[in-house]
Amino acid sequence: MKSLWMTAAALAALLFHPASAVAGADPSCGVGGQVYGAEYRIRTIAADSQESEPDILRLVRGTDRVMHVYPATGRADLWERNSRGGTHFTRYYDDAARGIEFYQGNPAEPRSQMDWDRAWQLVPSAILREHSPRDSRRPAGCFPVEDYAYTVRGAEHHLRWLPGQALIQRLEIRAPEATRVWELTALVTGDDAFAVEQSHRADYVVIDFADLGDQESDPFFRSLTHDGVPAHGHH
């Protein structure tokens, strides 16, 4: 299984436009075509200034589908949107070649739209509509950038946004207990990036969450309790 995951990671790497080796290089510069997602480094700094090991998130988009891949933990989350606005969610466990499906019971707006936005672009569109950018600019050879500052549930948010791509360039969330920072490290430029990610999970054993308690014969599913419950978005 490990060799399969390594192959998937190597193939996906070919579809990305990373920052160059130059210190401070911006991966949103020098991109000639369409963008299909992004890769982020996520850092958490506790109130006592202790910093945990950074997480990596790959966000890859398809038509009405988006996948979040966490290589360090061997987990991937898939959202698929139907014509009624409802969302079908699947969590994959790569090391076990297993997955669990969840079906949204009520696709009523605006909650489903906010959940979809958090999956598609990490920041709900409603937040951006409520606040005017403090600054907007287009550096030479780079995508346009907008800066936002706002507060959500007592936490200060400082967002650098790529409006044309609906992607975070940098997001810092300052709360009393910790500060979390999302930093763009690469843009997905391959139009088959989503297909690559999905193809490596096509043969996984996937069950409905409602059937989880009936999987006594499968050691992995039997070991799960509530770990498969989806967490909508990151903040």
C-alpha cells in the first residue's frame, strides 16, 4: 500500500506549480494557465510560542467535486455537490484502502452553501461579501491579490486572497490559545489532477457511515468509532 501511495504522490507532484528555490518565491507568479487547486503548509503556534510540526494540505478541484488530501496522515476528504445543492462526503483512509460515505440529510441554504465554500475554497464567500478588501494589487507576472482583516468568534483573521482563483494565498488566524497560519506553497496546474487523486482510490472498500456498526468482519472498520465523522472546513 505504501508503494501505491508513494506513486500517487509522485504523480501528483508533476501536476503542481511549486515555489522556486529562491527564498520568498511566490507560487502564484509565473503561472500561465488555469488553476485546479493548491497545496498549503499549515502551522500552529501555541500561546507559549511552541510550534507543532507543520501539516500539508493538497486541495484539488474537479467539476462539482473537491478533494482535500493530507499526505502526512494518509487521509483524503472528498465533497461532491449535486444539482439540488446537497453534498455527498467521503473520507478515505489511504493506508487501509478504506473509505466511509456520508450523505447530507438536508441541502437547505445557506448552511449547505457555506459548507461547500469551506470545502471548495476554505473561506466562505459570505465572509468575503461582508468585508471590503483593505488592499488590492496585481504584482507584475502574478495573480491579483486582495487583503482582508476580520474577526470570527473572537479570533482575528488576516487573509491574503487570490480572487480570480478563489484560493487562499496566506491566512493567519490569531486566537488566545494559538495562532494558525495557512501558507500557499504550490498551485495545481494539471487539468487531470483530480482524476489522478481519485483513480488511486477507485478500488478502496467504501461503506455508508450508517453501516459502520455492521462491519464486524473488517478489523479496520471495527476499530473506528466516531473518527469518520466529517469536520466541515478548517475554521
